[in-house]
Amino acid sequence: MIILPLEWFPLNKPSAGDYFHMTYNVITPFLLLKLIERSPKTLPRSAVYVCIIMFVMGASIHLVGDSVNHRLILSGYQLHLSVRENPIIKNLKPETLIDSFELLYYYDESLGHSMWYIPFFLILFLYFTGCFTHAKEGKAMPLSAWLLVGPSGLYYWYLVTEGQIFILYIFTFFAMMAIIMHQKRKGFVLDSNGLFLFYTFCITLALITVWVACLWNDKILRKKYPGVIYVPEPWAFYTLHVKDQH
């Protein structure tokens, strides 16, 4: 959307970003299946297939909701406000239309995200459980992996913050640490693939910590994201602090 802005496309047709999202919905589950095939550990096929099916459904639901929400931004919709607090939503007649937009928001941000990210992280964790080798055979990560671990951590930072899945992410991270300690007592250590995934999650946690610290005192975003766990969405930050400056 930065390179090919939404304004360049008819609002009643898919944009370049939508087509990339469609491509993601096909390529990513295919790559996850190939990833599982390369796992040294035999994983339950039924669980993997169910996860992939749920992933495709959730990502597709999110595609539709996200596409509509991005077009609403061009009409003045502000992501840092709730659906009913948005000025363009308040004036809708009849008022039952507001319920329809709240349903769209639920499909996009709640149901779509849950069906997308839960199976995604579950597959990553299942793969991670097979990324162990005997301590004597342990190998360090190659240079190519070190070059990619930073961008990978940045990608997961955006996934966690924009997807509002910090609890799912941190639970997966703690589960990974528990597996590492359990395997270590058996004399096993992470192989290069496991190290890459673990270091990626470590970088992601560091980036989330910096992100939250920088926006800790933002009163408007605090209102949008109440509660103990405060992890603002980058798009909400964009519509609040960046969009109006252009």
C-alpha cells in the first residue's frame, strides 16, 4: 500500500494489496505444508490438515474485512477509535447499519485473527518440537540465517502487534522455552532451524517491548487498548499520528 496506494484503484474493486493478500493465502499454507514435510519428527497429519484448513478460512475472512476497513479509512474512518465512536459511523441511518459494521469488525479483528493465527503458531510450534539434535551434533546457524533473522523478527513484530495476538505469541514463546529445557535434560539441543525460529521470537519480543515503551503514555491509544496488556496496532498509530500529517 505504500508503493501502490489504495487511491490508485477503484474503491469497488480489489487493490494491489488485496491481490497480494490472496497470493499470501495460497502460498503460505503451501509453504507450511512443505515445512512440516521437512520436519525430522513425524507429526500428526490430521492435526496439521485441520490447522491448514482453519488457517485458510481465517486468512480469507481477514482479507475481506481488511479490504473494506482500508477503504473506510479513505472515507474518514479512524482505527484508533471504536466502531461506534467513529464520526462517519455515528451518522449512519438506520442505526442497525452500525451493528453490521460491528459484525464486520468482529469477523476481521476477532474471528478472522483467531482462525488465522492460532493454527499458524500451532504449526510453527509443532515444527519446532522436531528441531532438536544430540548435543554432540549441534550446529550453529549459517551466515544466511543470521542475515534473515532480523527481518524475520520484524515481520513477526508486525504480525503480533497488528494482529493483536500478544497472548498467543507469548504463550508459544514460553512453550518453546519449556521444550528447550525439557530436551536439554535429555541431552538434546536446537539445530540451526530451531535456533533461527527461537532467535526470531526473541527479536520479536524485544521489538514489541520497545514499541510499547515508546507509546506507553499515549492517552488516546490507551483508551483504544484498555486493560493490563497494552500493545497498540501500527495501523491505529498511523491513522492517529501519521495520516493527517500528509
